[in-house]
Amino acid sequence: MPKEQGKGMQDMVYLEETKFMKRILTGDNTTGKLHLGHYVGSLENRVKLQDEYETFILLADLHAFAYPKYVDQPEVVSQSSREVLLDNLSVGLDPEKVTFFAESAIPELYELASILTMQVSLPRVLRNPTLKEEIKDKGLGDNYSLGFVYFPVLQAADILCVKADLVPVGEDQLPHIELTNEIVRRFNQVYKADALKEAKGMVGRVKRLVGTDGNAKMTKSLDNTIYLSDSAEEVQKKVMSMYTDPTRLKVTDPGHIEGNPVFIYLDAFVKEEDKNKIQEYKQRYERGTVGDVEVKRFLVEVLNEFLEPIRQKRREYETQPELVDKILKEGTEKVREEAKKTLEEVKKAMKINYFND
């Protein structure tokens, strides 16, 4: 065998052995369709890394019921599960490489989460800044369910059940991963085991995309989102009504770039070859020689060019509902087997696996 050919064979074997040595676990609450903030926060990294990591994508339908708004809206949560799955598929996640699963269909997750609650105090969970922010933003006061407080621990069980190494998330989810790792360290120390493993968070290139209204957070509840499934007309309508620079009263007034949602979106979604054009717009905007309307029209072009392939792929899957159901069913079955193994290791470490020795 020629030397170069032999080297190639060795490399191929090495790649096969190492390709799936590490795992990704991430996912989405099933409370509606996904938007551009989800894309830059997590989806983009999922697509980039699906060839390097064994990837698991969670449809967090149980988490959805933790929010008071959805407790009595099961049809919204159920329909959103399909919408979220379609969104993930439409951005380029390959079901041949990626495993999708429904949280509610894996009872071992609930059991693992219950065990994990014993490893963390209630005050520690309530100190979670993301949880505190959710309580404040939604005006919950003290009127939140036990399940709402519990969901960071359920999220820990989601991550740990497949022993994920990496968790691509939005910046606001990093405290959940920190809490997860605290639970892991405590469990392994108390039971002198390595049944659970810590995971690293990975934030997208845009930590948090602002809303179209200038709010620091893009969220469905504020109706300041551009969805991945929005039509070209919907995108145009939303962009043309976007918040810009409130201090700019006339086209000839010098404008501000920093904090201006239109330019934040352009920086996030424009193609590399058009970056010089953005720079030109920024300079003209600051000099007062270009109006908001012209810049917004350019943003409409940029976003629709970005979204059109996503819309097309979504339409392909929408015409194959049986395939979509199969993807979710088979993925859920696979993850349930993984969850069973992890739960058994956890119970063995705790010496409560009475009937499996």
C-alpha cells in the first residue's frame, strides 16, 4: 500500500473513532415558533457543530407548562412542539446526524430530576438570575408554581441524561448550566462516583439580539420578534416599523449607530461581501445623509435573502408530516435508552438499584 494511501486510511479510521466522542445537548421551549434571536443565540452553532458532535435537540414541552400563561393552553404547547421541530430542521439540522426528542415522553427524566432536587437547596435555585429575571419580566410576584422553580433542575436532568459535553445556548441560559455543574459536583462528591459529568455552555456570536422595539430582549411575549418562518411581507412590515434613533427628527440630523436595532440586525445578518456597504451606511447615517427608510429597505433585503432558504426547507418538511413524526419518535426512543442508562448509574451510586445488581 502506498504511503499516502495508508495515511489516509489511518486518518479515516481515526475520524470514525473520534467523530462522536463528545456530545451536544440543547433545545427550545415549545411556546411558539423560533425567531432570529434563537438563530444567532443557539441554532447557528447547532448547525455548525452537527458534524463534530453527536447532537441531541430537546423539545422542552414540560418546561412550557412551567409558565402560568401556558398551563391551560395545552394545544399551544402541543402545536408549538411541531413548529419548533420544523424550525430546527429548516435551518439545516440534518435528522440523519441530529437526534430530536420530546421531553414529556421520557419518564426517566422526571425521575432523574427528582433525584437531583436533593442535591440543591431552594434558596440556591431562587438565586438563579435567569429565574429571577423571568419572575420580574412576567410580573409573577409570588404567584409562580412549584414547577416553575423546579424547571432549572429539570433542565439539568435534560443535559445530564445524555451526558452532554457542550450546551449551545443564549447568554441568559448560562446560569442554568452553572447550576447544573454545581449539582454534578455535589452528587459525585457525596456518592464518590463519576455518574454525572459537567458540561460547558456555548454562547452564539450575538449574545442577545435586541427586539424590533429596541427592548434589550427579543421575546414572543413582547411581540418584538421576527420569526424564522415569517413571510417576506411580514419581514418587510416588521422592519419598516422598527425602532431606530429616537433623537433623530429629520433625515439630515446626525444619527446614532450604537444601540440602533436596524444596524444591530445588519451587523448580525449581512453577508461578508456586503459589509463594506454597511460601513458606508453607518458613516452616512452619522453624518445625516441617509434616512431610516433607505437603511431599513436594505435590512429587508438582507433578512429576506437570509430567510428564503429557511422558508423553502420548512415547506419541504411541512409536506411530509409522517417523516417529521418519525424523526421525533425515533429520536425520543433513542434518548430514552440513554436516560435509562444514566438513571441506572445514578441509582447505583446511591445504592438504591435494589433489583438490578
